Amino acid sequence: MNAKIIRQQYLDQLALSKDQNVIKVVTGVRRSGKSTLLELFQDTLREQGIADSQIQSFNFEEEKNVELRDWRKLHHRIEQKLVPDKMNYIFLDEVQKVAQFEEVADSLFVKPNVDLYITGSNAFLLSGELSTLLTGRYISIHVLPFSFSEFVQVFPEEHNNDRLFEKYLTSSSFPEAINLAKIDDKLANNYLRNIYDTIVNKDIAERYQIRGRIDFDRVVKFTFDSIGSPLSARNISNFFKLNNDNIFHGTIKNYLDYLTKSYLVYPVSRYDIKGRRLLTTNDKYYVVDLGLRNILLGSTPGSDVGHRLENVVFLELLRRNEGEIFIGKNEDCEVDFMVQMAGGERVYYQVSYQVNDQPKTLARELAPFYKIRDNYPKFLLTMDLVPEQFDGIKKVNVVDWLLNQQEPARKLVQ
């Protein structure tokens, strides 16, 4: 049995919202570790002295809980076991299996001694439906597959982080896929294929009654193959027309929306830095897991390394949740990522695999920074081992950055 990786970032988010008058909704792609996270949090509660009698946990995919998929029976069971005059912690996992589960949530929410946590598959927790069902009385904690810092913990015997990162960059970050790959890559690949098929067949195709499945698969593959590149429904449609495949751009727009709502891909909008406005065309898309991308495209893991690295950096920025993420456009240049924080501050990031001994590449990557007329932090993330500074722009080793070690790990060269 594999030891659980302590996902401290998400546990901290749950801890901050503990006992607050909101429903905690844990979202994320299938098999990203949502159920395990709830189990870890329950362990934390017990360590804090919360008695087992104050914790009720139900996973509605388990056979023993089939009867409780009737919301009235579930509500009655929970009510019966509530401990009076003490806080009760209720965990409803895969809650989409319970028809009208919002009736249970509404009833429990008004009780001063109930703290409610729910997860569900993406087929149910899509778009604004959740906010409608729970009428705005919830917070969402978004769970992604393993970060690199979590990935490292799976390999305690390996002390070379750079070598581990090469593995991370070319394989899956789904928790169970990582464990299976340690046994046999074929097991991991089969697992990833099952994840993809479940998401596409159950969460998307059945839900939205997609009839042109061949066309849908083509759009998915095109999107997965185009990570980090500007995309729109119309230019995808035009691409297919060149190959004598006519897919209406409105249909493609819907497909991209379904992929986004299932957390298979994440769109990032472009922001005009100089004009201070959001651009409404040519978003870039990033995939939730590079291993899934390998399976779907049949690609060689070592290929397309620049866009893979960019994808890893985007997902890490998403995990850190420090602000809204945009592509920064400034005149004829683009910054890979601009993080706009709530207080108005910004941080800019460029991503390049290597720039050492490549003066033209270095100049190209620095050029967008020099056109930005503000003093917010600017980082160039690369695989180069030696950090440097260029007029206040920090070149940082991406492995150190991912491990939050960029300052102490390697001496900065001025």
C-alpha cells in the first residue's frame, strides 16, 4: 500500500475555512486526489481532538451507501447521528450520485453545529450549476494532480531533483498513475486511458449528447497538441477545412467549453498591458496532465519540451492561487504569464527551456520585459542551473522555483 502524500497546500485551505459558515466544495479533474484529501483532513481533525462521533463521511460510489442516494434517507441518517452542542463535520463524497442533494445541503447549512464538505465528479460540478444549487453559499477548493514538490515525495530514494524533473516533465502527475508507473509503464498508460475515456464518455459525451464523436475527438487532439499556442474556435475550424473536414466553429466553441468544464484543459485569456484591457480572442490552452496528453497524441515524451515546460509553470501558478493568470500582451510582444493580484500588484513570467550560451534566445525572452513600463517583479524561468539578473529581471532555475528554493538553492550571479 502506498503512503499518502500530505497535500499541505490544500489542507491549509480546508483548515482556513474550517468552522466557517460556508459549504466547502472540492473540485478538480477525476482522480486528482479529492477523496484522499478529505481523508487526510479527517485525520487532521482527529489529531486536533475531534471525536469520531463528530465526523460523518459518505462516499456514494461505495456499494454500502447505495441506499443513501435517496436524499431523504441520507438526511435522516445524518440527523440521527449529529452530536448536540458540538461541531459536526459532514463529508459527502461523489455527491452527484444523490438526486436533489442540494436539499440535504440546504438543511445542514442552516444548522450552527454542522460544517459541510462535498466533492463530486465533473459531470455534475460543471459551470454555474453548482452555484445555482447552493445559492452562493460555498467556497471552491480546486485540486490538481501532483505538483513537482509532491511528485518528489513519491521518490524518496532519488536525491537528484533535476533528474526527477525530467521524469515529471515527460510523464503523468496523477497520484495513482505515478505509483503504477513505478511498477510498469503499461499499467500507468492503461489507467490514464481509462481516466480519459471516463471523462469523455460519461462527463461530456453523455451529458451533452455529443453525436459527432469523431469530430469531438479531433478537436480534443488538436487542442492537446496546441498547448501554449493561441487558439480560437474559428481558427481551429479553418484548420480542419484545409484538411477537408468541416466542423462548424460554433460546435468547436461548445467542445472547448466542455473540455474546460471537465477540467481537462484550462484557457488563459490575453491581457493588453499597455491598453489595460482584456482581449477576447485567441486564448491559450493548457492541459491538466502531460501524461494524458502523451496517451492521446501518442507523442514522444521528450518532444515539444518548451511547451511542456510552459504547461508545468502554468499549472504551478494555478496551484499557488496568488491571482488571476493572463497572457501579457504588450505592443508586438507577449509575456507568457502575468499574474494579477487582488491588491493590484502583478508578477510577470517568461518560460524558456534554456538561454545559456544562446544570446539570441536570451534577447528574445527578455525583450517583452523591457517594453513593460512598471516595476513589478519579472522572472525568466529556465532549466539553466545558474541564476542571473538583467536590469532587475531575475533568471531563475525552474526546478528551484517549483520547489520554492530559488533564493537559497543556487547563488545569484549579478
